[in-house]
Amino acid sequence: MKIQIAAACMAALVISTGAMAQVGTTVKEGAKATAEKSKEVGDNIKASGQSQPDKTVTKAKAKVHHAKANHHAGEAKDAGKDIPK
């Protein structure tokens, strides 16, 4: 009887640890997406006050931040789907 209870406790622990890892991944990727989006907005604002060719370079950096933000948002969404209900 004690072995069955111990096995059930271990199984519950493993499942809950996996769920917490997915929540952590979701939060981490969401924070990265937010940071990249902020950098994108900052670069766009900076570019609005610049003249060529600096403006082109800054706009290109903003596009890179936009792509990274989309990637991290997708990773967060995928990790959120894996969280057991």
C-alpha cells in the first residue's frame, strides 16, 4: 500500500513539475517578445527624427526586432498550448 501511495505521489510531482516548466517558458518567451516590441518601437521613434542613410539603418533594426518579437510570441503561444489543463 505504501509503495502505491509513493508511486502516486511521484507521478503527481512529475506532472506538476512539467506544468511549471511550461508556464515558466511561456512567461519567459512572453517577456522576450515584449522587450523586442519595445526595442522596435524605440527604433521607429528614433528613425522618425533621423535623415538618410541613418534612417534606413534604424528602420532595418526595427524590422529585425519585429521579427524577433513575432518569433518569441509564437514560442510563448506554443508553450502555453502544452500546459496541462
